[in-house]
Amino acid sequence: MISQRIVRYLVLLVLSLALFVPQHAEAKRLVRAAVYNYKPLIYSAPDGSAQGFFVKMLDRIAEQEGWQMQYLPGTWQEGLDRLRHQEIDLLICVGYTPERASFLDFPKEFLILDWGAVYRSKASRINTIMDLEGKTVCGLKGSVYTAGFLDLARQFQLKVKLLEVNQVSEVFKAVESGRADAGVTSNIPGILNEDAHLVERTPIIFSPVKLGFAVGKGENADLIEALNRDIELMKNDPGSLYNHELGHLFGKPEGGLSREAIWILSGISGGLVVCIVFIVVLRRQVRAKTRELDEQGSLMRSIINGTTDAVFIKDVEGRYIVVNDEVVRLFNLQRGEILGHDDASFFPPEEAQLLRANDIEFMQGHRVATTVEQITTLGRSRVYLATKGPIYDKDGKVSGIFGISRDITDLKQAELEVHRYSQLLKRTGEMALVGGWELDLTTGALYWSEMLRQIHDLAPDAPVTPESSLNFCAPEARPVVEAAAFELIGSGTPFDLEIPIVTARGRRIWGRVQGEAEWADGRVVKLFGSTQDITERKQMEEQLRQSNEQLRFVLDGSQLGFWDWNMETGEVARNERWAEMLGYTLEEVQFTVDQWTTLIHPDDEGRAWTTIDAHLTGRIPRYEVEYRMLAKDGSYKWILDRARIVKRAADGAPLRMSGTHTDITERKRAEEETRTREQQMQHVQRLESLGVLTGGIAHDFNNILAIIIGHCSLARLGSHSTERSIAEIERAAERAAELCRQMLAYAGKSQFVCEEVDFAALVRDMVQMLTQTISRKILIRQELAPELPIVQGDPSQLRQIAMNLLINASEAIGGEQGEIRVRLDRVAFGEGLSEQDHLGRAIPPGAYLRLEVADTGCGMDEETMIRLFEPFYTTKFTGRGLGMSAVLGIITSHQGALQLESAMGGGTSFRIFLPVADEACGRPAAQGGLEPHWQGSGTVLLVEDESQVRHVARALLEKIGFRVLEAEHGKAALELYQEHAGEVRLVLSDLGMPEMDGEDLVFELKRAGSRVPVLIASGFGDAEVATRLGPGDIAGMISKPYNTDQLRAALKRALEAES
């Protein structure tokens, strides 16, 4: 029989081998795989070859699939990087995680299920996860077990320091050397490595992980398919290399059943027949015993099911064999759905693996212990206090494990809340210097908090009694405290006292003592309260009282009226002096704000309230205002009112404001008298200046007229060349025109040409030019700062400033040896700076170019400096003119300022401040050179009330090529324009005329819809024209007097701009 079976087996074997004989050889596929040291699962041998459980499995699969394997050694991280860069095809011994599945593909079949474990030194006392608080833990860099441990630590809110290494052996070396308190690695390498080091495994296990192979995401699908197929075949074959090596790895004996074992099993089968007969005999006895046990079991079940703790029993495989009603409720399943299943059926894989590891630990340790477990059921994470221990059979062998788990989630949360509130109360007491006390009237026990002991300078272990507590009260306070305590005990009336206290060290402090009663059965059984150290507040109150007393003395002595406004109540406290200033007694004054508003002058009330509001809202630091108040006799008194906010609420709102009143009526009267005298003096000075101005103008104009009239006479007599006389007359007229321009500049009426001026270059050119003309004995020293900003202004007028200052400086030195210092730099004045000009006026804040021209000449006395800027004033014997008055006018028109310092024999220094340009006004468009024979065409409407001027202007216009329509005022011009609107190309109009002036004419033309360009000719100065007419209203302006070339240029610009 056996021979036939062997024959059939050999025939099938031959046929099977024939089927797998390859028909032709194919080229082997090269598969590259990474190897890292994770002994015994995978590692590099000393000779460089790849070894380990996973390598053996892969070599067997490669042999079956016809692959040629190439192993590349390195660390785990290097292997992962090589896969990402497609330098290898396969990762070996890879733990599956959802995060890795996002960039790796895993076969369905894995080789080993492993889990993480925590290792400690043999001298360490680390037993539970909570023992790792604040410890240094070493783990493999990039390992799933390291990540799983950190996640577990976060769940238990532990603070641990992680030390990462690149090899598993380094984890154990770090623990052994003391660099780490504990090490984290997987179970299998840990078992094989712990004996080689002075370390041992703790009961802490976590994170079950499937270990297998992996390829890059979306790559090498054929490798995945082959691995799935071959691993499944090996697992299902008990005699495969996989099962053989797995048994060897975990200590299972090699080989299958021996012949002796078969005979033993046969004997056992025969014995079973005898046992069946014996069982039948014993069944009746069992039934009787069962009834007895059922009764006991029923009682036990009632007890077990009546508790709210989860009670269970598991067999050695971890399957539930007994559960109480609380476990059924916990899982929300039928009892039959629980029994026979292990934790993997009810909990997440990681938690189930941890529970299983704990169970194994308790069973192998033969001990009953209590531990804290965090598990997830029905989607909720809960904390349980679990007591577990082994169950033994009749032979004393472990047959399972029992467990009793109590849900302590709410208790843990309550403990955390109590701890948090306790810490908060302690910190609050320390910040507020408040300590608590409690007296049990039944037992006489007195409790003082830590802070209360600190307040009394009492040692933490010093005893306290009601009698010793009363002794801390100062002698004068004890009767008060005793009376309040008896009242509290007798009737339950609370007390709140502020008393002096003498501490254990003899310090005298102030305390606020409060007490309340606790009732039971109609009587007071307990007293409790607090004591707060208010010494600092009492000292401040005393200082405030003394300050108020001193302030009262000061106010009484200084004759100041005092007021204090309580904004919460609306009351205004005032002293007697406040009332006396106005002729009242303090009894006649109302202590309200309305009293003040009825007495203040109506014209001053709005300004006073505006200033108060600005201070209340924080826009100004203090309140200070001068106003008039109605006295009792009907007169008005001038009052200087000064005040500040002295108290604010927590949100910053003002609560209290205090201030003083000063009677400044006499000061105001003196100021008014002084102002009147100054006005009278200024009037006299203006009349004097007007006389000088008139005389100077008359002198200069008479000289000019003498030249003009003289050359007219010579031309008429024929004694001189007519051409020469005309040239002299033109030069005299230009002198008269320049004199008019200087007069306008002196009055600040000139309109400078708005250009961007490089003032530094302008000053440099003026110095170079004047160096050739002044005395050789004078040295000009320049100090011009680099990279100075530009200014906006009229270059010709700015040039006149520099020229006048340099010429005056050289004339002040005269023929003596001397020096002129020219300095130009940039300065800036901020808000509140008291920089003043030569008249004592504040220079506005901003950035300026400062030109300083200082000489070592004779200097000036006080009178000369006062009169220096009067028109036609001079200290020189020859020459009269506007001089420095014109310079001052130019500076004023440029919004600048001037400073002057001089002393007799000590030289003179002028400092000119010109504002730096903020926005460029733009340089005037470059005008091409005027063609010398440019001729106009068409009709010009000439409007001029002076007939002689109109006659000359008409002749010049006709000479230039225009046909001219004349009008003597604006009204006549408007009528003419309406008749010849289609012909008129341009209107040349005077500004000041009777009936309708040039300004009204411009606006009437615009209102009529005319777009004809208007050129204004005026002798008032450009500034006057600019204040009345904007650039968009007219095409341009020309100052009188003008010559043919000037008029030709103005006409050409106006017509070209219009076109």
C-alpha cells in the first residue's frame, strides 16, 4: 500500500518538474535593492554581502522569477533617497504607514508583523510611559517606530527629548552609555540586540507595523505582482523557506513531525475512545456539580454585571472568553459578537497591538498590576485604569488573563482642571498678596495657606492656633478683631477690617482681614476668610494725605485758586481763593461745572471747552487756557487756567481732573498797554520809513528823469547823435524799471519764476566772478557741503541775494586784510524747536538750505542793524538804493528766513534759509532762441486806458506785423470783440482800468465762450497778477515797461502755447 503511494508520488513529481523545465533561456532582469543595518532582518556582513531574513526571502523569490539581484548598502535614509532618485528599484524591510503609502507602493502580502518597544538600562526604573516625562529617548532616524513613539508621547502630553541615530546598534549604545535614558526600536532587532548590551526591555510596547517590500509610487508594478504571488505561496507552504526561517527567527524547532510523534498521536487517538466511555460515566456527576456551579456563577455574574467597571477574561491567545455587561455596552455589540475575538476586532491596529503586548507582559511576568491605558471605542478616545493579572490552570500554568478596567477619563480631566485652578489661585494670591485661612470650630483645627504664612513671616512648619493668630494683631487692633470674630461665630455676620499687624520678624504691616461663616444644622461650624497685605497701599494713602496737606499750604501761600473735578459724580471742589478772585465767598459758590460755565465769558467758552476736550482725549499733555470770568461786581477778570488728568479708569477714560486759577488781569492790562505803545511806535517808524522811501525814490527817479529829459533836449537841438541819445534814454528807462522791480521785491509782491535751482552751483559761480573784482587783500573761503538738494525759485533773484551779501561783506572789510567765509549746508528744524529769524519770529519747521556769509569787517552797531533793511538806507557815503531791503523781500517771496549777527569791530554774519524743494515745480520748457525777424499776422485787440501807452503799444504791434483794434477799457473791448470775434487772434490787455478792468474782461470773455488767448500787461508786478488770475485763465503776462523784443517774445509764446 505504501509502495503504491510512493510510486504515485514520484510520478506526479516527475510530471511537475517537466512542466517547469524552461523551453529557452531568457535574459535575467536586474533588480536593484537597498540594504541597511537592521539585524537580523537585514544587514551587511563584514565581507560586504547582504544578509538577513528579508535577503534570504528575496533571493528565493529572485531565483523563482529569474531576477539578477544587486544590493546597495547604506543607511535607511540613503536607501529612501536612492529610490526617490530611481537609483534602485526596491526597498527591503519597509514598515507600512499611510504617510509612506502616499509616495510608495506596497505588496498586499507582508513578511513579518513587528511592533515598537522601549528599552532601558538595567539600573533604570522606567516601567510605564509616564516615567519618560522629561527624559532623553534615542531612536532610529526616519523610523516608523520613532514616529509612533512620538505620537504616543503626544497623546500622554509628555515632554521628551529625542536623540536620533542612523543604526539600530547605536540606539542600544546610547542607552548603555547614558547618553539617553531610554531607546526606541522594533521588537525583533531589540530581542536579538539587548543581550549584547547592558539594556533590557520595558513593558512599554506600541505601534504594530507590517514589514515587507516597497517600490516607488506607480513604478515596477511587475515586481509588486511577483512579490504578492511568491510570498503568498511561501506562507501557505509549511515546508517553505519562509516558514523554516520564521521558526528559526522566533526559536521554533526545525522540521515537521517525527515518526515517534506520529506513533504518539496514534496512541492518543486510541485513548480518546476510552476517554469517551469515561466521559459518559462522569457526565452525570458533572451535571450535578454544574448545577452547584451555576448557582455560584449566577451570584458572581450578578456581582460582575452590577459593577460599572469593564470585567473580562482572555485566553492565552488574547481572545475574550468572559465579558460583563459593561464590556457589552462599551463595544455596543452582542455578547456573542465579542466572545472568541481578540482586541484587533474592536480597536485600531496600533492600540490592539499595545494591549496584546501588555497582556503578554502580565502573563509572562506572573504578576497582577495596575496600569493606565488609552483606547478608542465607538470613535471616542478614553482613558482607563486597568488592573490585570494571569489566570492559571490546575497545573499552575498560565491559561489566560483577567482584567478590570475603569473609565477615568472624566476623573483625569477633573484632576487637570483642579490642578490648573489650584495653580491659578496660588499665582493670583501671590500677585495680590492674599492668603487664606480656615478654622474648624468643631475640632479647633486652624489652617493657614502658604501665602498667609509668607505675609506673617511665619515658617512653613510653624504651628498656628487661634490664640497665636490673634497675637499677630497689633495691640490696638486686637479688641476690634476679637469683637468681629465673636459676632461672626454668634450670628454669622461677615467682617472686613483693615488693621495693623506685627509679623513674626517684628515688621509692622497693614492687612485687610475678611471673614465669613459656614453653617450646618442651624449653627456656625466653620470660619474661613482671607488676609491681604495692603501695606503699600496704606503708605501711598499716607503719602497722598501728606501731599494734599502740603499742596493746601502751597496754594494758600501762592494765592492760587484750586479746583478738583470728579467726573464720576460731577462735583467740582474749589478752595476759598478760587472764589475770592471773583469777589465771592466759598459759601456763595456752587460746586458744579455749571457754576463755571455761567461765569466764563461767552466768547471764550468754546475755546476753553475745545482745549479741555483735547486734553481729555489725550491730544495735548495738559490743559492750559486764558479766558475771562464774570466777577461779582459785574466786571470781567482774566484767568489763567492750568490742569491735568490725575485719575483714569482701567480703559483710559478720565475720572478726575485737578487744576489752578491765576488772576492775570493786571498782566493782561500791562500787555495791552505795551501793545498799544508798540503799535504807536511802529506807526511812527512806518511814517519815517515812508519818508525815507519817498525821498529815496524821488532822488533816484529825478536822476533818471534828468537823463531822459536831457537827452531828449540834446536830440531836439541836434547837438548829439540822435541814435546815441535814444540808447541813453533806453538805459535810463531800464534803470527805472529795475528800481520798480526792487520796490516790488521789497514789498514781497514779485512773482519769481518757478524753476529748480542748483543753489550750490549758483553760489560757486558768484564767488568765482566776484573774486576777480574785489580787493586782493580779501580771502574768500568756501565751505560748500556735497550733494546738496535743489531749491525752487527765481535764479536771477537768488543770484542777487548772493551778490548783495558778498559785495556788502567786501565793502565792510574795505582796504584792510580780511576774510569772507561762505558756507552752504542743509539743516532741518523739527516741531517745537525755537529757531528764530532776525525779528525774533519762529522759523517754520522743515528742511532748508542755509547760506552763511560772514566777514571780518568793521561790523555794525545796534541802530544800524535795526535800520539795515529800510529802503534806501546806507552807511556808505556814495550810492543809494533798496539794497538789503530788496534782499529781504526776495527771501520773503521764497518763503525763506534771515538771521543776522554783528558787533562793532567783530564782523558781520548773515544766514539765509531757503526751503528745500518738496515737489518739483518743473523747469520751464526750454525756449528756442527768438527769431530776430519773427513777424506776426492777424488781428490783436489792444486794451489800454493810458492813451500814450496805447499809442506806443499799437505802433510796436503793427511793426511786428499785426493789425490792431484799440479799446480804452474792458467794456469797450468786449463790444469790439463781439463785432470782430472771427478776426481776433489775441487780446493784449492792461490789468487796472476804469469801468471794466482786465480781470473782469478775462472772465467775461470766458463766460461768452471765447477761447482767444489773453496776454496781460501790467505795472503792478507779477505777484499781483498771479493772485487775481490763474495760469489757466490767461496765456501769459508781460511786465511794463517792455521793448520790442520783449513784446515780440511774449506774443510768440502766447500764440504758440495756444496752438
